[in-house]
Amino acid sequence: MTTAELREIEQQILRRRPEHSINPSLDRIRELAGLLGDPQRSYPVIHITGTNGKSSTARMTQTLLRTRGLRTGLFTSPHLVSMRERISVDGEPLSADRFVEIYREIEPYLKLVDDHQPVPLSFFEVLVAMAFAAFADAPVDVAVVEVGMGGTWDNTNVADGTVAVITPISIDHAEYLGDSVAKIAADKAGIIKPGAIAVIGQQPVEAAAELLRRASEVGASVAREGIEFGVLARELAVGGQRLSIRGLLGEYHELFLPLFGAHQAANAACALAAVEAFSGGAGSPDGDIGAGADGTTASRLSGSAALDADLVAEAFAQMTSPGRLEIVRRSPVVLVDAAHNPAGMAATAAALGESLGPAEIIAVLAVSADKDVAGILDELEPVAAAVVATRNSSPRSMDARELAELARPVFGPDRVHVAERLDDAIDRAVGLADDAAAAIAGPLAGLMTGDQDLGLAAAGTVVLITGSVITAGDARLLLTGGEPGQPAP
């Protein structure tokens, strides 16, 4: 395999209909999967949807499974740097050679489906098929599969998850999923399959009602955050937070999670409940795949032992979520974060307020023009001393000057700056952070004392680069080289 061959294949995939151009049908992916021998049916699946927190929860779920000795496949989207990072086996993104091999294996079938269907296969459909095939070839013991958008019509939904995880739902992609939380929840509920266990994160009342309705209709058991499982206690710790979690099978205490924010603690609780549900019978071909005697998850899992506490603690300490409040530089502190809608930005703002204390935050913001930009700005303003409006590499990115015009009424004109290019915006923000640090008698001594990472709380001035997964990925590539799927150095 040559680099040129890899690049040509990537370009072939990219030339297909983009993933934001939705044609809601499972006909194409069903036909393709059928031609490939339905590889998605050769291993159990933990299926994950929601509006925010899907990728983090998927990565955490994978880490817990791997710590228990299982061989895993992981499919996430979108990617930060390379499309190869969407498909991981054993915790590692597909190598360039393996990516090329898988594509070459399915390539003849792509043309068959393109010629047969009224609409050709999309970029996303091809990558879903590649992931399913790669997992079957490995072979994996379990695949953790994140939806691309929604649930019912998402291409990943040709797989039947024995465990369905639904992270918090809010309004996003309204033009495709509906203009209310209830409509969006009804679409996402489509991943809950007959006999599955549905692990449901904290939801608005109208979303919870739709999810529970779907579970009842298909005979799925339900585990709800805050009722059957959840975070019992959390406190800030050096480099992250320390948690106690009540799971479905037991309680787990003194868990160190090297990620910031209450939302990441909740994601971790969902991941733990998903792995307990899977380990308690949902993922075993010989296990009970129906509801318990009284229809509850507790009844269904009765008799199952709690997970090994030491292994759970080991897994939590290893958890990463690239591009989610990720430290990519330390002088000044630079964070990249993929928040791309108001609910996501609210979670980021809360985590920053909790973990940074009085630090001065300079935000670099690049957003997609089709997002609720006003809502994003409203959530960001209370925690950011200034914002540098810019754009990312996507053609969907809002023009920097248009973004600045929207930001000025929210932040005030003196707090809004403009840079047409992301690299220039980062330089401008670093300069503003340095000026702010000098004004408060210099920054604190980085984030390091000897070999100990003090986490965010030690930062005097901070640059936050946010607004989109693409923004986070572009910044990560500029600042670290951004190895696919791996945390920054």
C-alpha cells in the first residue's frame, strides 16, 4: 500500500454524497450489508445514540469492555483528523494498510448497489459497511456502534443492539429529525430493538416519554439514569474528578476519571450501566434476551454479579475523549472542545466554570452556519472574557465576519475579535491570553508541578477552541499533529 493509494481511496469516499446530505432510507445499506453476508450479525452490538455525549460514552464503553478482556470494535463519527479513526479494533484505529484492504474487499459491491438503487451510496454508508466488515474479519467479541444522526433511519440501524444507550437529547439537526425534543426522541428511539436493554441517560420529560413508549412497544427492558443507576458522588481531583457510581449490578467507589465536567461523569455512568447490562446476559448468545419476570431490568439481571471493582477502576483511569475539553498546549493552556450546539456548549461552560475557577478564558469560535449559533453564543458568553470569531475547514462553516456580527450584541463589541483563518485566530487568542496573564501578574506556573498534572484548576489564562467537531479536529491537527483517535501529547 502506498500513501498515494490511501489518499485516492479517501478521495473516492469523500466524492460520495456527504454525511450531512441525508436521504432517509435503509434500503441501500441493507442491500450492501446483505451482499457482504450481513457482517453486523456476527457479533453482539452495543448501540449508542443521543444528541450530546455519544462519542465519549462509546469510547468509555469500549475501554470498560477491553479492560474485561474482550476484543472490541468501535465505530464513531464524525472524525477529528482522519476518517480512519472512525473504525477501531482493539482500541486502535484501522491502520492505513487495513483501511485500504477493507475498502478493496467491499469495492465491487459498492458499484452493484450504486447501479441498483435510485440513489448511490453515501460517504457515511460506505464507512458503516467498512466498519461492519472489519469487525467481522477481526473478529471482535462485541462492537460499540455510535449512530451518525438520529436512530430509526441511521445507517448503523441495520445492526440490532442487544444494549441500546441513549445519551441526553436536545434539539439539533431539526431539519432532519424534527423541531421538538419529542420528535427527535421518537426518531432516536428507533435503535431500541425487541428484547434489548435500553440504558437511558438523563432526559427532558418529553424525550423520556418517547423512549419509554418505544421500549414498551418492543418489549425492551429499561435502565434509567437517576433511578436504576447514576452518579452517587463526585468531586474535583488532580487532573479530573473522583466518582462514586451506582450501577445496575453494584456500587463502585473511588473511581478516578481523567476528564472534566458533570456531563462526563454522567457519560461514564451510562457506559458502566451499558457494560453491566451486556455482561449480565444481554450480550451472551445463551443469556436471557427478554425482559425479566416483572419486565424490569433489575429482574432481568438478578443473579448477575457486579463487575470486578478493580477492573472498573482501572478502566476509568484509562478513559480518554479526544477533542472534548482536551489539553493540547500548556503555556498558555489551550483546550479544544467539540461543543457544537447550545446543550453541548452549556455542558462545556459548566465544566469550565467548575474546573477553572477564576481563570481568564479566551474563546476561539468556528461554527457551522446551519447550527443554532445564537444559542451557542448565549451559553459561551458567561465564561469567556473574549471571543475570536473565525472559520474552520468545512464548507458549511459560517463566515468569520458574519459570526462576529452575531457575537457583538451578546459579548459587546470590545470583547469580539475576528480572524479569517483558524491558525491566525489561535495566534490572536494566545496573544490576548498572554496580555491577560501579564495584567494579573503573570500566569500560574503552567499545569505541571514536577510530574504531577494539576488539571485545569491551576490555569491563570486559558484559550478554548470550540464550536464544532471540525474546529476541534482542525485545531488539534495544527497544534499537535493529531494522531487519529489518540490523545494529544
